[in-house]
Amino acid sequence: MRDYFGRGEITFLFPLDGDCLNSADGKISGDKLLVPVRVKSNAEKMTVNGISAKKNGEEFIAEIPLCFGETVLEAVSGSGNTAKISVQRLRHAEKGYRLSSDDNILFLKDIAEHAREYHSVFENPYLALYREAHEKYGAKVHLNLFYETKDLKGFTPDPPYFNLTMMPDTFRKEWEENADWLNLSFHSRKEYPSFPYRDADAETVASDCLAVHQEIVRFAGERTLAHETTIHFGGLTPQGVAALRQIGYRYLAGCFDIDGEGRPHVSYCYPTEFVAHIGARDFWYDRDFDVTYAKIDRIVNLATQPKANVAELEKAAQDAHRGGFLEFMIHEQYFYPEYSHYIPKFREIVLECCKYASEHGYTGRFLEETET
């Protein structure tokens, strides 16, 4: 397994390979970011990108200017030993926010059932809420879809069966007209089993993903299909990540924390010792897969009151390395009174979180827009 910390004769202590750096990591000088690069070595002399590093015990520090995009950092000892890493500086990663929702399928079922009565998809109350968040607070909204309602649990009564092939293309033009702020993507084939792709091969991941893609493009148009997602329960094998990248996904969002049993939680294929590092920053880039990971700052259905969720976003915003971009998400099922864990203040939670972000200078932005 790859050593993500890059430990060797010359070890980069800060930044690490794949780190996406922001203004909190250094000093702004014109259009450059001056970053104090730290490496560890027993050497007597060290340069980083040709700049002489100051020695402090076993550490060396050199201030390196970073432009937007990728920068390769090369440390060279006096004896000629070398170490290289690659870091990123995303052009629009700061002061952006994104609202996403997982486990989506029932709002599409409602639209399909009312296709003859609805004049707009926004007559569906769930989608109407997201349009309200966009119109009031400039939210960019990303919905991750199930393929079918099979094994959808917690509802009384159980919803009648529905899958994406049953969604008409009646409103395709409207979907495309709103694709600048409302996107759809693959999440999972269905709700259960939990962790459906944690041990799945590439073929299974690709098959389920493409089945969802085919329907999104059919009923909502190519422009509505995103290149970013959160996989159900955030578990994938390396082969699964590679399969999604081949299909076109360049950004994956996750929690990147450790659960109560000491296991990585919504952390894809990364080892426990490295998960905390990914989760401590807004973004981290894996050059092996050409995939950028985004830290979910708050799952806002974890508390039933708006103030509690806003307080958690405020904590993230005050963190120098997580507060550049705010990423928060919710799950569709909590919107419905028929659901066992229905949240009556679902609407207020969504709007108050978007309001907080907007009033604190954050602009709605999809993950892929952080680069351009």
C-alpha cells in the first residue's frame, strides 16, 4: 500500500502530497501564495525548488511561491538525495459553499406521478425548497440519486416501487435550463445493503453508475449530469474509485473521520492513519486516481434544529483549513412525514444553513467550479 505520508530519507512534513492549499497556509504576495514548506532529514543542507532551506534540528524550512494549479515541490539534500510531492492551489476554492443531498429518489417518483398535472418540476415541494435556497441565498444544489426504491426503509406505508426508467422526459428542457445551479449524479442503486460498494469490484460500481447516468441524461439532459458525487456510505475499493474516474467523476465528497469503533467513516479506500489528514482540510487530491476529495463539514439532518446545524457550520468556518469552502449535506427521506425519523424543520434547516453561508461571504459553487 502506498505510504501517503511519503516517509523516507527526506520526508515532507508540510504540505503532504496532494494537499490543496489555501491562503491560511501561507502569505499572499500578488497572485502567489508563499508557503513555508517543511521537510525532515538528517542531511546538513537542503534546497526546495532550488531555494535554500533553513535548518532547525532535523527540520528544514523554505518559503516557496505557489501559483494557481499544480506545483511540484522537490527537496534535494546536500548529498543529492531527493524527494518530490505535488500540491494544488485551487483558484476558486475559498469562500464557496455547496449544498448536497443523498438518497434521492422519491421526489422523482412524485414528479413522474404528476407529470400531467405539473407544469414545472418545481411544483414538487422538495425541489421547490432547493429553488428557494438558490433564489434567496445563491445556493448551488447537488442531488445524489438512487436508481430504485427497492429496500427503501423507514416509511409507513412502504412507497410503491419506482425506478428511474419510470421518470418521463417531459421536463428535460427545464432541467437543462436550471443546470447552472441544480445537478444530479449517481449515489447507489438502492438504499440497502449498507456500504454497497465497500468490497465491490469495478464492474459492479460501473454498471450501477451507468444505469443511473443513462436515465439522468434521458430525462434531465447531459448538462444536468455532474462530475462529482458522494457514494452511498462512502466506501469504495481502489478499483471502484478508478472505475468512477474513468466514467468521468473528478470530485468525491466524504466525511473522512473515524467512527465509534475506530474505523474510517465515509472515507472511500483510504487507510485509517491518513483519513484524519484528509478530513482536516477542505480538499485533498489523489494523483494516482486524478480525483479530488472534498470534506463534508456537516450532515445537517444530524440535528433536528436549525441553530444546532448552523453552529456546526460556524465551527468549520472558523477552522483555517476547513473554513475556506463549506460543504454541507442532508438526506431526502427526512423531508417526508411518512418517514420514521421525519424532521419537521427540514426546510428551515436547509434555508438557515444557506443563509449563514451567504451572509458570511460564501458563494454557491459546485466542486468542479473550484478549479476554474
